[in-house]
Amino acid sequence: MRIGELARRTGVSERSLRYYETRGLLTAERTPGGHRDYPEWAVDRVIRIQELYAAGLNSEKIRQLLPCMRDRDGGPSAIATPRLVQDLTAERDRIDSMIADLKRSRETLDEVIRTARDA
């Protein structure tokens, strides 16, 4: 499929798809005319990339992680390593810490809102 179709099917801009290629997150064959030609599995790959970005991972971490994940279900591939598990656990711990910080901030805001309403 061409880049425009991949963009439509994933909701990701063509510019972002090109960026993913430059970062080694996504690959495409080239037609004789020089157009990008993506395989069907690229849809799942782009969705997975978006999920990982949303989780707070940077492009380098995603690049390291993608070869260890199956595109269809995001499960581990045969080449998932103990080091990958360590890295992902650290990322999860970082996210958990951010969630805890956000919860504390929300609790503070809730207290200020209650106090302001009662005044």
C-alpha cells in the first residue's frame, strides 16, 4: 500500500510515517517509480508505534523494542531478551511513578476545589 493509504488507515500523518522510516521504526519497499510500498503488516506496526509513543517511550527505545514484538498482537517474539525485559520494566516503573505524581496533583486540586466551593 502507498503512504497515503497507510496514513488513512492508521490516522498517522504521512510526515510521521516518513519520520518513522528515518528512525528505523518502519520500512517500505520502493516501486520502480520510487513510491513507498508498505506491506499489510505495516498497519499493525504503525498502531504499535503510536501506542508506545503514547506510553512515553522515545523513538530509540521503540526502535530497540520493535524487533522483539510481534506486529499483530504486540506479544514477545522469539528474540525477546532478558535485557529487553529489564528495559521495559524500567519504563513501566517510570510510568507508574508519573501516574502516582499525577494522582497526588489531582488530590491537591480536589482539595482546593472543595475548599473553594465551601467558602
